[in-house]
Amino acid sequence: MTIQKNSAYGVPALRPSNLIILDNDRDIAVHFASDAKEEHFTVTKGSIAQSLGIGNGMPQLIASSDRQMTLVQIDLLQIDYRTTTSVDAVKRLVVAGTLSIQHRTSLSTTLILSNSGILQKRDVLPRAHPNDGFVDVLEIDPKISTRQRIIAWHRSRTGSPLPHPSFRVGRSRDFEWSGRPSKMIADGVAVKGVVWLQCKVLPDAMSIYF
């Protein structure tokens, strides 16, 4: 069940004896695609960990099975996409944290889709929550100046994106994009030549202890 505004998130739970410890957002997505996705897990780093307030991975590494933890559900993002080498074939992957579309470097980013709101440890979409049933979207006009991009990037350290007509923020249960061949960065993994993608929120896809 997705969270509601001003409601408590998560329930108290004892640490399972067979708790699987994952390292980052990508590991969450891989775990979801595996046969072990119903098993208990936690995560020590990455944007999902950061959004949940998990620091340094220490609580998850305590071996005692009677330690009190919190059990929460998280959404995931299902991404269908096409590339220049597979325009007639739709490929699919799952994103736990954040996806971005860029042409060359991070400063050429034109689109950010996020479940956590965090990109490279910066709070670029502060309204995002990993269990609100929405994907948060930041669309950036490719014509914006490099100076304005740099200012916005620095301000995102504090969760204060620069108000600017070239930045458009939204939220949706699904989202579609198409454009010139670009590099897609999904949970830190690069896919080149992407020309189309469709994002769908998978609500309450997994449960996580922290």
C-alpha cells in the first residue's frame, strides 16, 4: 500500500536471520528480477538507502536476529526502451532509484526520472518518495545555458533546485519520452543510443528492512 500524506511509514519488525544485504540501487533491481525477490533484504548505499535515511550501512550489518528494525515497501520503475540498434525491438529493465537521459556528460542531462529523488547523492527532486506510487520527473530544456545548469546542480545539494522556466518538474504513474539518440543512465548503468522509453511505476514492488 503506497504512503499517504502525513501518515506513518513502515512497521516495526525483528531482523530476519536470513537477511540479504545489498550494496546499491542496481542490486535492488537485480534482486527483484531474480528468483530470490521474495526473500528479506536490506541495502547499505545508493539513492534508496539515502532516501530512507540509512547511513553507512551499520544497522544492517548487525548480526543479531532479535534487533528491532523497520519494514517498509518500496516502488520500482519498469522501463521499456528502444535504441538505435534495436528500433523494432522493445527492451525492458527495472530501476530502483533514478534514471537520467543525457547526450554527453551529466551537464547535458535533459531528463531525470526518479523513484528516490536523488541523483549522484543530490536531492534533485525533493518531493519524491520511494513508496508514493509516482515517478518524479525533471525535464530540462536542452537550450538552457551551461551557467544555469551549473547553478542548479550546486543548489541541488540542499534539495533546492533553481526555479527556472527551462526546468519542468512533474509527477506521474507513467511517463513516455522520445528524442535523438542519447545515453540512458539507469541506477548507474549506461545504455547508449536510446531513442524512446516508457516508464511505469510498479507500486509496492518489494519490501525492505532498515
